[in-house]
Amino acid sequence: MVQLLMPSLDLSFAALSDKTRRGVLEQLGRADASITSLADTFHMTLTGMKKHIAVLERAGLVVTEKVGRVRTCRLGQRGLEAEAEWIEAHRKLFEARFDALDKIILEMKQEEEDGPADE
């Protein structure tokens, strides 16, 4: 099977598939935060939050920096442009298919309303 997604898209979509990780991105969009404060905000263990942050870091969505004993998280430099482009392309594809389906349904309804063709 041909691999259509770039590895970075695979990592991004995997990272975005989790509600907590999406919440972390929203939180970091407002302000940088320590892993400890994020764990508190999301009512989870420090270990659990570290795992979520690691997934976001692998996808390039989050960057961490350790100063002393505190590891601070911030949004990564790369945005979600490639992911948005992929979604938009597939949205257009589905929209076209649904439009074609609507046309077929309308034609079938019209034929039903017109009744059987006279022979």
C-alpha cells in the first residue's frame, strides 16, 4: 500500500487525537506553562502529563525547556498548516461526492414524481 501521509502528519494527527493533548495545546496557546502546572490543570499525574508532552514534542507541536528543576512548555514554531491543507483537500473531496449524491437523489425523486414513462 502506498503511504500517502507524510510522517509529520502521522505524528501530528496522532498527537491531536487525544482530548488532553488538544487541551494542552489550547492552554499553551494562552501562556507557557510548566509540566507540573499542566498536570494540575488536567488533574493528572506528573508522569501522565510527561507522556502527553513527549507525544506533542515528537510531533513538533510543543517545545520544552528545563531551567533548574522546572520544565517549561511552549508551543512549537511549526503551525498546523500542512494538517489544515490535508483536511481541506479531503473536505472538498467529500463535498463533491455528497453534491453528486444529492444530484442523483433529486433525479430519482423527480423520476418518481413523474411516474412511469409512457410507452
